[in-house]
Amino acid sequence: STLVSGESEQTGEILFDKLSAFYSKALNKFVKNPGETMIAVLMLLWFVGYAMYGNFNKGTLYFADVDPVAAEINIRARGNFSSQEAKDIMEIVEERLLKVEHVENLYMTTGSQWFNSGGDTMARGYMEVVDTEFRDISGNEVFIKAQEATSDIPGVIVELTAEEGGPSFGSPIELGIFGDNEESVARTTEIIEEYMINEVVGLTNIRSTLPYSLIEWKVEVDKQKAAQLGVSIRDIGALVQMLTNGFKVGEYRPDDSKDEIEIRARFDTKNRSLSGIENLKVNSLNGLIPISTFVELVPVENRQSVVRRDGKFFHEIGVAIDKTQLDSSGQVYLVSDKVKEMGDWLSEQTFDSGITTKFRGMQEETEEVTEFLSIAAITALALMMILLVTQFNSFYQSILVLSAVFMSIVGVLAGLLITGKPFSTTMTGISIVALSGIVVNNNIVLIDTFNRLTGEFPNLSREDVIIRTCKQRLRPILLTTATTIFGLLPLALGISIDVLGREIVVGSRVVGWWQNLASSIVFGLAFSTILTLIFTPAALTLPSRIKLWLKNRFDFLEPPSEVVNKKS
């Protein structure tokens, strides 16, 4: 057969025959100059992966960057609003949002969730936009219009947070502040929140869990003075109670009800006020005297709740990225860039003793996913290394096989530079792990064929064996690579083909989830295949060249008898 004889055959396919002839000419140069070839490939990897991507990358994101179709609504307003007042404000916001074009569903409710209850949150909601085929603008543009429509309501702050791709978070950026002292944690939270509002560009919907203080009136009684005048504390308490909820005097159950109704005694509505306490009089040894003689109303702070996490006082600041502001390159600010900017500022600050800060939410998940994928990649490489060593019985050839993995990683980074997309921790990370099991096949085919021909044709020089190996394996390598690339190409280009519906959609939301992963595999596989056909032949030639050089230079690796003869 051709494989056994090592001879080249014309396939009759003009394109492939010309490609094979061109590769054969180039292959002779690669094999004759293995050191220079390997250095050139390594320099290319360094230039693309470190110099180019390190300076011109587009940052990182947690999941896929897809056009949002839904957003969470948070309505904030200062003051102690009654349920009716909160409802009226919510209806004003609702009326404006319904006028925004392309809004399909809108859900609103008063109140706030217990785990997200700031002191000024008085209503929340959820909105969805119509499908892509029924609108000519993106979901982000719809939400920007909705934000602008509700931005001029006096005293009311309406926050719209678009749902990002992947798991949902309260805010894209969440910063937790921990400490042993409650006042220090609150003070630090105020400092950081003020910094984010005034100094960091590209942020919006900045809110913290700091509760806005409510006023509570405390009735302080001078017990000594009251005792001197012969006034009972019980009488004072009864009068004060008459100003508020009154006191219970009995119960009554109507015939048409199963529940009893309390009967309470209290002052008339016009007399139930804070100022009314000054007009109250109570019996004493000297007759009726004003209760204000020994009673004073003192305003005090009313704390709604105290939050602790992991045994420490805790507050959190939630931040979203402002889609209307662009950076110097004309792109929307990335979460990773803002996290780095704020992290650098936090590291330079000197807060109170015991205060620690930690980015939570999306940033925390990103770090966990990165750690998991790193461990998965290292484990995969270790298992492949064990299998390859048992197969080839050579550490050098096993390492050479795995070198394709690092070439594919650089190819993925080159693809991100060409497409101008950020590095997705989840999708791009998965594609790199997947490529680890794909790109090694080319090297396995080449090295396995090289070992077979070396054993069957011991009289051929190593260079001839390598050239014949590469010429014979060129066709299957290119075919398997091409079929994989062309299979993923529609997804990588953002094209969705519906065979049953006979429809082709460009840039659909479903494709957006997987486009980053597909394009990373396409670029990584193509880049590593090209470099493998150059690097591997040179690397297989290098050991024999080094051995020959050592033999000629230092008389290494020669039988002792030959060395003696040379000396004599």
C-alpha cells in the first residue's frame, strides 16, 4: 500500500494535488532547518498569545454576550410611604413603561423582597420585549428607551437591569463589605458608594443595603418628678396610649362573623397627634397638671434590621453597567474592567480595622468557573499524558503530541482578536477544554505513522521518513479538520438554519449562546492544525540532528573502539 511503501500518489483532485505539492516543497525546508522552524513557531505563539492579545484583548465576561429580552425593575423613593402612596407611584411608572414601543409583558408589585430590601425600595417589577422578528432594534435599546421614559419622575428612581446571559444575579457587580463593628461597616459602605457614584465612569443603578433611618418618637418620663407630684406611671402610659392605638376595653362578635372585633378607646382623630401630648392633663396631688411637665418627646433612629453574614456585620453594594456610555474604543464598558478598576482603588484605601471587602455575585462565580476549568484542563492533560506514554513509550513524543493543545489555546486568543469579542469564562473556557481532546489527533496520526515507517524502513534516513509520513497523512488530517470546521461554521458565523421551517436567521438569541464556543473551536482547530503540520515534522527531526551534532562535536554516543581508533 501507499502507507507501507511511503510513496506519494496523485489523487486526481487538482486543488488537493497542488496543495500537497506546495506542502512538500515547504516541508523539505522545515525538516532541513528544524531548530529555526521550531523557534519561528514558538516566537509566533509568543507574539500572538502574549504581545498581541495581552495588549489588545477585549476583556472578559462571565457567560455569553446575548441580546437581552427581559429586565428587572426596581423603584426607589425616600419617605415612609403608605401602601396607597406606593401604589400610586408604581402606577405612574407603569403608565410610562407601557408607552415604550416593543414592550410585550409588564409585571409590577409594591414592596420589596426580604433579601433585597433597602430602606428606599418601594416597588419592583419585571418586563419583557417582543421577539426579534417583530422589532427592528435590540433589546438593550428598548430598555434604554424605557429608562429614559422614567428618568424624570420627581423624587423617584427607576432602575432597569437587563438580564444577562447565563445565571441571573442581583446586579452584574456586587461588592460585599464585612466587619466586626456595625458603624465601621456602614461608614465604609458610604465611602465606597460615594466613590462609585462620583469617580467611576460607566456605572448605573448604584444601590446599597444600607437602611435609610426612620424616625421614632420616644416618650421619656421624669419618674422622680412624677413621683413628687403623685402621678402614676400607669396613668401616664394610658394617656399616651389614648393618643396612639388606644387601649382594649372589650371584644364584640357580630352575628354574621366568626371573628371577634376589639373595642378600643382612644381620643378623637383631631387630637391624636404628636403636638397633642402637650395639651394632655393628668391628675396629681395639686389637681390637673399638664403632662408635659415631666414628659418629653425625643426623636430617635429606628433601625429596621441588622444584617450579618458569616459571623460579621455585612452590607452590599450592587452596581450595573451603563449601556449608554462607551469607552475610548466605542464599546460598552465590561464588568471585568470595572471590577479591576475598583479593586485597584480598594487596595489603596485604608479603612477601619477589621474591614474586608470582597466582590461577590458574577465575579465570585467567574473565579469559581475559572478554577474548575483550570483543574479540568490540567486533569485532562495529565490523563492524556499517561495514555500517550504507554502508547509511544516516549516522553518526548508524548509532550510533542500535547504541544498542539497550547497551539490551539493561542489560536482561540487569535480568534478573539480577529472577531473583537471578549473572553467568555464559561463558553471560551469550555471550548479550550474541548479542543484539548480534538487537536491532539493530528499529532497522534503523524507520530504513529512515523514510528511505523521507521520500523518498517530502517534504511531510510529520518528526514525521508518524516517527509513521507507527512505527505501520506496530509489528506486525512485536512479532511477531518475541514469537516469539523465546516460543521461549526454556521454557528460560528451566527447563522441559524431551520430545516423544517425553511428559514435562515442571522444573529438569533439561540445562536448567540453558542457562537463564542463554536468560533473558538474553529479558530483554535484551524490554527493548531496549520502549526502542527509545520512544528511536528521539525520537532521529530530535531533529536537526530542534536545527536549528530554531539557526535561530531564531542565524540558523544560513539562506541569506545571507534573513539580509540580516531585518537590513534
